[in-house]
Amino acid sequence: MRVKKMSALALIVAAAGLSLTACGTSDGSSASADTSASTAASSSTSGQTSTSTSTAGSSTSGSSTGSSKGSGLTAQNQSATSGSMCKTDHLALSASATGVKDQIVVNLKNTGSGKCSMHGFPGVQLVGPDGLGDTGPDAARTDASGSTVSIGPGEETRFLLRYIPSASGSAKTYTRLSVTPPNEKVSEIVNLNDLAITIAAPSGNAPDVYVDPIGYHVGSGK
């Protein structure tokens, strides 16, 4: 009878021990899981903050400021170096003697506020004393080659006009020139004054007036 009581008591003690062990294991696992989750969340938040800061810094200091400033400076340098094409409205034209017989030099002065450039042959037509309705032949281009000429405000460039005077009684006198600068469509009338050109009356033959490209040098001019 005593043996049976001891066995029952042993079973109760063993069952209580197993219950305590199970409770301890459960609590330990729960605490460990909570700690791991907290650590992972902290790591994730830190990584996102670092990535966001890095991306924002790269965008601000890299492409946005550097490229826009660089392209602006390039455009300014190109504009200052080349200048625009000279326009008739910003040119003052005049004619003068060269000191050589049967030659006239036409001066083109830049009256604009910035540098401009010209290249090639101007268009030239002879005009009589009776106005635009009294026109003569167009000047033919020579085989001379020209270069690009840049002139600043107040500066001049020139071109040379040559003609063959009439050797017969059939002649026509022209007192003005209609000049169109290179790459322009607007012409300007230039008075010749005492430099009037007298050539053979037009007969359908080759013209007796020839023009060189822009860039004729006289003195210190361009």
C-alpha cells in the first residue's frame, strides 16, 4: 500500500516538472523571436535611410548643377567667337578710289552693337542717274577665293570692283551701285559721286564689270 502511494506521488512530481520545462522553453523562444524581429526592422530602416540619402546627394551634386553650367559656358564662348552674319540693316556702305585706274573699292562698316562676319561675293548691279529703273549689268565674279571676315562694331571690310571703260562712242554712264552683302537678300544703293562708271552699252555680251570677294585689304583695314 505504501509503494502505490509513492508511485503516484512520483508521477505528480514528474508531470509538474515537464510542465515547468515546457513553459520555460516557450517563453525563451518568444523572447528570442521578438529580439530578432526588432533587430531586422532596425537594420531595414537604417538601410533605406542610407540609400535615400545617397541617391539624393548624387542627383543634386552631379548631373543637375554640373551639366547645366557647362552647356551655358560653351554656348557663350561660341557666340563670342564666331558672331552672326552681317545684315544689310547694320552696314553703312560707301565707295572710294583705290589709286588704280578703272577700279573702285566699296567699304562696308559695321554699325551694329556686336561682331558680325561675312564670306564670299557680294551682289553688285550698276544703276544709272535716273534711279532703280535705269539699271545696267550685274558685276561678274572673278576667280579669286575669299575667306571669312569678322568685323566688330565700328570696323570695316571692303571689296574691289573692276571695270573696262568704253572704247567706242556707244557708252553708258552709271552713277550708283546696288549692293547686296554676301548671304543677304536686301540691297543698298551706294552713290559713286565723281567715280561714275562709263562702260559700253549693254549688248548681251559678257559684262564689263567684275567683283572680287569680301576682304580686300587697304591700309590697316580688314
